[in-house]
Amino acid sequence: MPLIRDGKIVEDSWVLLDDEAELPAKGDVILSLNRLKKDADTIQTRGGRTGVILENDVDEEDLAAYLPQIDLVALTFPAFTDGRAYSQARQLRTKLGFKGELRATGNVLADQATFLCRVGFDSFEVDNGQSIDVWNKALRSMSVAYQRGYDGEQATRDSNPSSQGKAQPTLA
Amino acid sequence: MYRYDEFDATFVSERVVQFRDQVERRVKGELSEEQFRPLRLMNGLYLQLHAYMLRVAVPYGTLNSRQMHKLAFIADKFDRGYGHFTTRQNIQYNWPKLPDVPAILDNLAEVEMHAIQTSGNCIRNVTADQWSGVAADEVEDPRPYAELMRQWSSLHPEFSFLPRKFKIAVTGDEADRAVIAYHDIGLRLKKNSAGDIGFEIFVGGGMGRTPMIAARVREWLPKSELLGYLEAVMRVYNLNGRRDNKYKARIKILVHELGAEEFTRQVEEEYARLDVPQGLPSDQELERIAAYFAPPAYEDLAENDADHTQHLVDNKEFAEWVERNVAPHKVTGYAIVNISLKPVGGVPGDATSGQMRAIADLAQKMSLDEIRVTHEQNLVLPNVRKHDLFAVWQELKEHKLADANLGLATDIISCPGLDYCGLATARSIPISQDISNRLGDIKRQRDIGDLKIKISGCINACGHHHAGHIGILGLEKRGVEYYQITLGGSGDENAAVGQIIGPGFSSETVTDAVETIVDTYVDLRQNGETFLEAYRRVGAEPFKEAVYATH
Ligand code: SF4
């Protein structure tokens, strides 16, 4: 499945591990939250990074204790119109201060790109035939945004600390 | 009123370009209808029974004359010469063609308008008291906050794919003309015991198949913290609102299932965790927005105008119109003119392009360039000198806009129903026309007094029937339309859900039933009590007896 990061299609080093499958000694693996909890100790000693995939109905607080060991969190979009993962992403970035890779999986469309980036996603599994050009065009479609305190490429109007240093359109 | 600066203009024009691209990809087949649907809905475009329908946002119901002229232009050029003002204070065009839509949006952008988030499962166009800023008894003008919310909710990165649509209404007055109790979030500006103005916050009201009156979650919130608190409410809803069943997905169900207390606890907990200041606009930004709503250049006028007083004496028809359709203004010597879009037997909320132009010109000449759209599907000229009232009335009369029926039996709210709407189970416009014709005699209407009749063409309740003193809901059984009647609903500061009186009526008999209910009220009323007051005193029984005895 094509993976987009930094505006490019990139090689995906991560493998989604089935709950029953054996934990490989090396390589980057994405685990379910249950598996992560179960194997928390083993994970520390293996070579390779650990990621976790969260369902939409888990409380991300549940993950807090494991976050220091985690390099990637994948959130799912069961449907393009199911927006729970936006709030989950926001919580992970702001409340839990997660700095690693935040990946959007499932039903991910270019037309969501700006929303996804602003709540803190930085990699995207796209499985719908939309080209990277469509994706990048969508990403650049809006240069301004009204909401303060959300990250992203767009400029917000005021000079709040969060938007300082970003391009400010001149005001009439 | 608010004016776009370069920032807003950039936002809207980029949005149009984005949508044009989406339309092109849809036409080319690169987007499936399923993928395109939520995208077009977020741009106000519905697929209706016969055609697309474009719903244009009129933020908190405020327009200037240039904008109204543009709406008239669009009606002529891209539609069939009229538009339909809705209970959401918006305007709908019923016959646009898909390839024309980006051009319509371009035209709207020229006058600082758009169709963003007039539909879809996102935060919809924010509505407000139509007399905001001019009502004689207002605590504070809510429009700066309505504008702030318009901006904040536009393409919100976190809250654009909610379980279901989300409606926010705000009022700055004790008297509620914005139906806040029936909204997902209702906001009221009020003073606390220390004399500071803040927001009282209600959540979880709604109509539809499970009508609910909103619960109060906050008695008072400092004004400046509004967006922070809204973020907390929205997050609790976005994460926990039901997505398994479309009919249980509104926030009212979440509030109901959790209980108001537990819901409030979750919101407060989330709010306490937030870095609130980070998401708030700066004081300068608030002031920048508020400055646009500074009072216009009112003249220093006397309380009474001699010519006006004379016209009242000389012309009974004019005097009756003033009595019903003109309301007291904050500023001495001015008045609020309410224009009825409910001619007897007409289609509620429809205006022709000619009427729109006439109103635009009047606004420019005699209402300090302002027009408001009301949720009752009427229009308002909010800033008319008493001296000009007669001239305004004459001009309105010329364009068949001077019906003196505001708040009377023929001031009916009706949704489009089966004549246009793809979801309808029954016709609603013809029923409202029928009732309007039946009760149309103005003497009789004045005798009946304040009466709100509201009609919906299906359980979705866009015609606000739950809040009607007399509510009518059109349903269908085995291919035959029938109409359920509810009594005692109200959408004001004493909001109530109307109660079903019994078996429904056919399209031929529903008007008779309504007339019987009205006549029953006229017979039993005491000391000038209104229909609603009488109903609250005697209950449904006398009305049921009368209706079901004769039918
Ligand atoms: S109430 Fe039903 S019929 Fe009327 S406009 Fe709404 S969805 Fe359509």
C-alpha cells in the first residue's frame, strides 16, 4: 500500500504484526494495543522500533504508560466520514505530547489531507488510486486557516504564539 | 457588519478552487459519488428529487444590499428567478446545474459569501437572533461571537467529520428568537451576579424523530473562553457520539444516554485539561471582529415623528402593519421592520429576484444597508427611521411584501416537503397554502392573535413542527400522505415540545382540523390569553374533543 510522507511516496519499513504472529527479533513492527501491553517487556529488548495501531474507541490515555517506547502510532479511518481519529490524533499530540510518527490508515483520501496534517498526522497510507500529485495539490489547496493552536502549513490570522513565525497574510 | 479582509477572501476563494477541482474530478470519474457526496455537502450542494439544490450560507442571517442584489442575480442567471429563505437563516436555490455551481460560488465570493458547511456532518452555519444589535432589550450584541464561531468552525481540522450535523445558535437577549433550546449548542449572553457578561451554555437540543430540549451545561462562562469550551464539547461528542445509527448520532442522544450530569462532567473534565489560551483568539483579534459590529451612524432623533404619527391616524392598513410587523429599536427614533414572506396562500420563505432587489434597495436607502433573514423565513430591515416607515411600507406594498401578519396564523413555517425534498414523506407547502387561505382573512387573523403554525414534510422536522403552537408533521402510509398534529410546542425562552393529539388526518381534512383547533381556542380563551397560554391552562382535551368529534 503506498505510503506518503513529506509529500513523497516512500518505502514503508513498518510491518503490521498479527496478534498471533511471533514477535520478530529485528525490524519495525506495528502491534495492537493488547499485544503491546502483553509483550511490553520483550519489546524493550528486541532490535527494531515499535509502533501501535489504535482502534477508534480506545482511550488514548490507555497508551500513555507505553508511549516512551513507541515510535509510531497508527490511527484508523474505517470510513472517510468517520472523524474520531482526528480527535485521537489531537489528543496524542497535545495532551500526551507524542512526538513520533502519526500515521493515518484505512479510508484515507487526498481531500482530507489538510485536516489530517493540521491535527498532527505526518504519514498516510493511501489505498484508493489517488496519485501523489492529487495528494500534494490537495495539501496546498488552502494556505490559510482560522483555528489557532492547530499545527500545519496554513497561516492563522492572529499573532498567537502558536502561529508566530509562520507566514502572515497582510491585513487589509 | 463583518467585512472580509484579505485573509477571509483568500480562504473563500481557495475553497472555491478546491471545490471546482473536486467537481472536475467527479465529472471525470476520479471521485466516486460516495466519495464526492460528503465533499459536495460540505459545500452546500444537495442532490434533491428533481435537481441539485444549493444552500448558501447567510452567516447569522445578516446581509447587506450588495449581497442581496447578488442573490437576486444568481436567482435569475442560474435558477428560475427566485430563492427560498429557510429556517436556518440561509437561502436555497432549487434548480442549479452541477457544472454551474463553481461559477455560482465565484459570484458569491465576490460579495463575501459562500456555501461552506451549510450541509454535511460538520458544524453548520451559525444562527442568531435576527434582531441582534438592535433589539430594545438586548444584554449584548451576539454577532461578534457568531462571526468568531463562523470563522472557527470553517474547515475545522478536528471537527469536520462529526457523527452527524451540528447546529449552534446564539442570542444576546432574555427573549429567545433564535430557538436556542432546540439546537445542538444554544448560547445565551447574560450577566452573572457580579454584573459581568458571559455565556450560558445549553447542549443537546434538537428536533427530528426524538425532539429534545437542550440541557444547561454551564450557567456562566467568561465570554473570552467561548472557543475553548466549544472545543471541549465538540471533542467529547466527536469521540463518543454514536456512529452506528444515523438516527442516534446527534449530540442530543449522547447527552440523553449519558445523562446531562455525566455529559457535563466529561465536558468539564476535558475543558480542565485543555490549554485553553492557546486556542483562543487574541484580544486584538476579538476587538477587530467586534469593531465591525459597532453601531452604524445613527442620527440623533426624537422619540416620535410627527409625520409618522399622522400616517398612523390617517391610514388604518398602515397602522395595522406597524402594529404587527414593526418592533421597538434600541436607538431612539428608529424601528425594526419585519418583512413577511408569507403572503396569504403563498409559499413560505420564497422571494422573487424582483422582491430581493426591492428589499436590497430599501435597505440601502432606509436601513443603513442592512437586512436580516429570520429562522421564521421572513426578512428584517433592522435600522429604519420612524420617519421613513410609511415610505418603506408603500414600497413593500408595491412588491407584495407588506402582509401585516407577522406572528399570526398565516405566518407559517413550512419546509419544502415532497415538492422538492428527496427525504420527504408528504407534501408540506400545499398544506401550508391551504391553511393560509383558510385562515387568511386579516380581521380573523388579528382576532386569533399570536399563533405559530409549523409544518414539516417528514420526521426530520426542518419545518420545526415540534416547536409549533400547532405543529403538523406529514407522513405516509401505504402510499397515502397523512398528517399528525401536535399542540403546545414552543421555541422561545419557555421552550416545549408539542404533544401529538391523536390519529392523523388526510391532506383533505387536516386544514379542517386546524381550523377546528383555532375555533376551539377562540371559544375558550379568557382575558385576552394567547393560544399558547390557553393551551397551557386547559391542556389538550378540549381540542381533542372538538377535533375528533367532528372528524
Ligand atoms: S422536514 Fe423532511 S421533507 Fe422537510 S425539508 Fe426536512 S428532510 Fe425534507
